Amino acid sequence: MSSRLFIFAIALAVLTMSQKNASAQTAPKLDYEFFKTRVEPIFMTKRPGYARCYVCHAESNNAFHLEKLLPNARSWTEEQSRRNFEVASKLVNPGDADTSRLLQHPLAPEGGGDIFHSGGRQFPSKRDPAWRTLAAWVNGATIAPRN
């Protein structure tokens, strides 16, 4: 009887550990409101010595294509923001900023980024506040608590 109890205890421990690992590996959900209010403005921000992300990526024919603003607009419409969200979401690995193309491509190689980005090094390091905002979005940050 004690060997059955021991086997049951081992099986229960293995099941519990596998459930914890499965929940730990679940990628966070990307939050649209956080993207719209905190991430999109980064794409319009002018950094000394560099063009805004928008300048190149609204006219680009690459994986990161931002919607072109309407004439005289300073921000995207709701529909355009949703399309930007969809495009940007394809360039990140939720929960893993260090392997997300959207964060690595404009990051300086000295900071762990890609070797080449034709738009220059928008972020000198992972300590850059804008880079950290992007990373927060990739890691599941939200504007309002989720239910």
C-alpha cells in the first residue's frame, strides 16, 4: 500500500510541475490600448540625428509598414492604429523582447541589437525609455487591469 501511495505522490508532483511549466510558458497577450497610447507615439518621436520611424516606415515596402497619416493629421485614426497594431504584433515574440525583431532591429549592436538598420540606431541601449516602453508592451503591459 505504501508503494502505491508513493507512486501516486510522484505522479501528482509531476502533474503539478508540468501544469506550472505550461502556465509559465504561456505568452502574454499584446494589449491594443497600451500599443495605441504608449507605443505608437514612439514611432512619431524625433530623436536627435535620426528620422522619425514614421518617415521611413510609412513609405516602406518591408515587414514594418506603418499606415500613412491622413493629410494634416498628427496621429492615426482608430482603423489605422489597429492596422499598425497588427503589423507590429507580427514582429514581436510576446513575452520575449530580446528576440523580437521590432525591438532588436533599431537597437544598437553594442546594446544587443541587429548589426544593420538603415534608419540608424534609434535606441542606444535597452535602458532607453522608448525601448523599455516597447519591451513592456511585448511583455504584456496594459493600460487598465485585465479581468
